Amino acid sequence: MVNVQHNALTGNDLHEPKGLAGTSHSGRVYVSNGSASGAWTARQDLITVHIHDISTATDIYVPIINAGTVVKLQTVTSGTIVGSDLDITAYNSSSASMGELTVQSGSAAGVVDVLSPTSNNTVTAGSYIRINSNGGPSSHVDVMLIIAVDRTS
């Protein structure tokens, strides 16, 4: 077997990621696309929240382990929404709203709704996000919520 220094490899002998000498990608991970390429992306925490019985107004406090930026909240319904719309508002630990997501009355099981916050969406490690649901619907169904946080620590 030939003894070749790793830094002497070129072309197809290189493994991913290629051409990164001297570059810094702190806090990011390389995700291969399977075609000899890929992209650096933020590490992401995905937090699952179960909202039980949407006919009852509630506040759910969700712990945040790592500092970061909330980039998406996504819901899916487990049954048909009857009565009024379900309004879900996300707040940071300073009680500043990140925005509101509305699940419309009449939405069937499996309907997905998305909120992509652009303000008040920075969170610190050891803090929380408060999720408020208005209890508007009369249907006693559950909603699952996923919170995506791009980590900065």
C-alpha cells in the first residue's frame, strides 16, 4: 500500500467536504447531498409540543436548552376543527410575540400550518418559549406542534 499524505490528495481522491482548507464553520454541520457535494447548515433543535384538547385555552411553557433563532413553528391536526379558528401565539421569555399561527375551522386531520417568525425569535439557553392557544374551537382534538431552532451555541 502506498503511503500518501492526506494533504496531497486531489480530485476524486478527496472526500467530502472538499476545498475547505482555512475556512471556519463554527456551529454548523456539513450535510452531503449524495452527489459529491453538500452544504453547511446550522445545527437545529426540533422541539415537539403536544397541545391537548384545543377547545381549552392554555399556555404551554417549552424549555430551551440551546441558544438560537426560532425559524419555524409547524402544526398538524389530529381531527377536524369545529367551531372557531384555533389561534396559536408563540412568545419569547420576555413575552414578546414571535407571531400567530391560525388553524382554520373546518381543517381536517392531517392539515399542516406553518409560522416562520422574523422578529422576537432569538432565544437564550436555559430560557423558554410560551405557546398560547386560544381555545376557540369546540372540537376536543389534539394538535402537534414542532418548533425548529437554529442553534447558535
